[in-house]
Amino acid sequence: MLFVCYPKCSTCRRAQAWLDSHGLTYTLRDIKEENPARNELAEWHGRSGLPLRKFFNTSGQLYKSLGLKDRLPGMSEDEQLDLLASDGMLVKRPILVTEMAVLVGFREADWAAALL
């Protein structure tokens, strides 16, 4: 499993603690140090079954300063993927990528259903 997170994020820390408490092994990737590439984001989006807007960190300062709430609806999927790939702080986290699922954000019940 690939666990993509931002170590200073409290939700990411909770998700990591949950993984550890269940004895699950993963590769940790700091989203600030190694932003997901466009092709990774496109693959994860396709596998997740989620709308692409769910991959945006809507509570982040960068999202707000760029006015993305109003701009995203008029952007193509390609433009959105390019934007997400440009800065890891725009990407919602944590992201957990397994062979069977791509989970965006941490909801314990969803993670338990997918992993346990």
C-alpha cells in the first residue's frame, strides 16, 4: 500500500495511527516532498470512482487563495489534473492506494471496509 500524507496534518496522523494499530504495512510518502505526478493522479482518480473535485484540498490556503471554488467548475479534467500535479498542498490527503482501492481522505469506516 502507498500512504500519501502530509505529516503536519492531524487527519493524516490519525490515519497513520489507525493503519499502525491494525498492523497494516505501507510505504509512506510525504506529499509536500514528493507531489503525486499527473499520471498517478489520473490513475488514482479513475480507480477511485470519485469525482475529480474530491481530490482537491478544499480547506487549504492555496485552494482558497487561487479562488478554486469558483474556478473548478469551468475547468476541464486535464486542467484540473495539471493543477493538482503542480502543488501537493492542493491535493486532499491522506490518500491510500492499494491493489483493490484508492481511498481519499480518512473515514475510519470506509478504510475498515476496504482493508479489514
